[in-house]
Amino acid sequence: MIPITTPSDVLNARLSRFQKLLRNRGLDCAMIRTLSDFKYFTGTKWLRPALLIPSDGLF
């Protein structure tokens, strides 16, 4: 695992915007499975990334 280098406020803003898009499209959640998207939302590189982002609330 490579440590997070992106500030947490930037990561939180990205996730909040994405959750708003999910709600606007009537989706309950999204599964992130690509390394580039996983790193974009978490700031971490992972061998087999998987991230479930709900449209509302914490994850």
C-alpha cells in the first residue's frame, strides 16, 4: 500500500460531489473497481481495489 498524499479535504470534496451525482441520477450506490478511480477517491494505491460508495451517508 502506498500512503495517502492527497489532503483529506480534497478527498472528502470529491466523494461528496460524486454522492450528489449518484443521488441526482437516482442511484443508491456505485462500486469502484479500477485503480485510477480508487486512487482518485481514496488517495491510496491498492492491488485489487474495491470501494462501495453510497449515495448518502458515510462509508
